[in-house]
Amino acid sequence: MSAEVNLSIAYKWFDAFNQHNLEQLLSLYDEQAQHFSPKLKIRKPETKGFVRGKEALREWWKDAFDRLPTLHYKVTSLTANSDRVFMEYIRNVEGEDEMLVAEVLEIYENKILFSRVYHG
């Protein structure tokens, strides 16, 4: 994959996420994709922060979209190479302080295989 293709996947990711379009978001992921998030670790400690597969991702993000109807990400920086995209963005939720977030998408054959979220 080229860096340009991977950047386009990142832009599609933000579009889907900000529209809370779960099916569009999931379509970007491999069937066995893994995701790590500190928020996941806090809300579902039994996962140790990891989920695997589209159904687990669906459950996690549906819960987030239902709980946080104003959740929105503002892109501040995207850096891509042939197999990953490093994304920096600001997490906005009405009534909460903004949160700076970094996330890495590992991509193979146009599908996200692994995503890792970092924030304070």
C-alpha cells in the first residue's frame, strides 16, 4: 500500500466516526482486527484494553456512540507510510474537557489490522 492510500483510509475513518456511522467505520477493518484503548481498559477491565474482531469493535463503538452522542474528533495531524497511519486529533464531547489523542492504524491490503489509542 502507498502512503496516499493509507491516508485516504484515515480520512474515511474520521468521516465514519464523526458521522457515528458504525457500518462504514467497521468496513475499514479486517474481520480479525484488534483494537487497544485506555478507555476500553477502564470501562471493560476484563478486556485489558483489547478487543478483537468486528463484532467486538461493533459493541465497543456502539456503546460509545450511544453514551456520547456529541462525540466528535478534530484531526490535527496525519502521518502515513506504506503500512500505517499515525493520527493526532482532539476528542470533543459536550460537557467534557477536550482531550488530545494519538492513534496508530496498522493497515494491510486496504484494511485496518490493528489500532492503538494513546491519551492522557
